[in-house]
Amino acid sequence: MSVELIRSYTLTGGKHVGDLLWWTLADARVTRSTLETVWANAGLAENLLPEPPTPEKALRSAVREAQVGQHDHLLRLGKEDDGEIVFAVVAETRDGEGNVSLAQTARIRLDRARPAKLESDRPGHDLFVAVSAAYDRLLNTHTPDDVRRALVKTLGSCAAVTLREHGGVYWVPAPYAETLRRLRDAVSNIGASRLDVVPIHASPEATAALGDAARASLDEEITALRTEIDGFLTDPPERASTLARRLETFDGLRAKARLYHTVLQVQVQDLETALNKLTLQVEGLLQTKAA
């Protein structure tokens, strides 16, 4: 079904309660500067961008790319410290009798003090050439997975609900409609990518289905937090800041629950009670640390 046909079935005279959305990332490798420009032009908050590329991330991504399809060579981390990262190129041979031999054939080195170029004891080795070329490209470039993480982070700031177990289709409440459309504008300017938005209007069926999904999402988050706090009660974290961040998480969930109640009439009183109990437990741990 086309997006327009889906919209024709969802357009009703009821109140706009939110939007369904999904996306396709195509040709989505993008330089940091381009992504920053696209994001700013769409009016999206800078803190929703992915972390900038780093030499370490670029090297690890380049190694993963170069390893694909290699049957006789392995790329293995040999050393990592504050000064350098070294990967070994290892040749793997079999003698037909069930014996496997490994021999290092080259080193790939990132000098953290001079990350502009990779180094090797065999600069002409095919795998070093491949890793080096990918590294040069990735050093200032975001991968499609980076872009996906930025999308998910932005949707998280919009109290989005995942409608499929493994993601891909989301519902965003109506109060965030403007932010969602800004995100759609940004995605449309990243390669050949697109984000499709289908408005959903109030009807008994829509309200019930989205309410169930919203409630399930909240239940899942609270269950995960309850498990974590139970662990804290047995083995408190060393840093008080860890506990303080959980209090912020609880406040965020309360706000999300109240939003779902306002938009979809989701019953949240028991969720508020559960969050209040968790809050008291964390505050008790903080008082114990301060004593």
C-alpha cells in the first residue's frame, strides 16, 4: 500500500492524537559538517546529533569493513593504550590434515597523538590499503548506523512508542508533531533517505490500540528500572551521580505517562505509584551514601 493510500484510511474528523512513522536510510553516509548543517537547517536541537566521529571509532569501523569477505586473513586487536591502537593482520593457512597455522603478516597502527594517517610496517599490504582507505573516509563521516541512532534519540525525546518489537514503526504523540516534521525534513536531506509520517486522528479503535501500545511501553521501561534498582539495593553503585540520574529518569517517565494519559486516556495511576516507590528507594540509597 502507498503512503497516500494509508493516509486516506487514517484521515478522520477526529482530533489529531499523533503520527505513525517509519523511515528508509539510503545513501546515508554523511560528513559531520553536512549533518550539522542539515540538522540546523531543520531546526533540530544540536544535542540530538550523534557523537562526532573519532579516530578510534573510525579505525574500528574500517577494520570491520575490511574484514568482510576475508577467508584467509584475520584482523585482530593487538594492543590498545593511551598512546596507540595496533591491529595485527594474521594469515590463516590449512594443510588439509586438519591443522591450522596462523602467522602475522602486517601491523596497522593508530598513533593517538597523530591520528591523521594510519601507519604500517607493510604499507603495501592489501588489507592495510583497504583499512587505510576506509579510515580516511570514516574519520569525518557518520555511518548510516550513526544516523539511525540520532533518529532514535530524537524520537525518544518526543515520547515515541515503538509499535513493532524490533522497532522500525513508531507513534509520536501530537504535542511533538512539529519536531517530528522537522526530523522528516532533516532525513530527506541525507542522501536518498526518507521518513514517512501518517497522521492519526481520534477514533475508538485508534485510541484503544495506541493506548495499549503506550501502556506496554511504559510497563517495559518500569520493569527494567525496577530490576536495576533491586540490584542497587543489593550492591549500591559507587557514584551518587548514578542514583541521581535515575531520579531524572523517573521524572521523565512520569511526564511521559501523564502525556499518554492526556492524549490517549491511558490509565497511569498504578504506574505513578510504582515510580514513587522506586523514587523512595533511590532517595534512601542517596541518604545512606551521604551519611
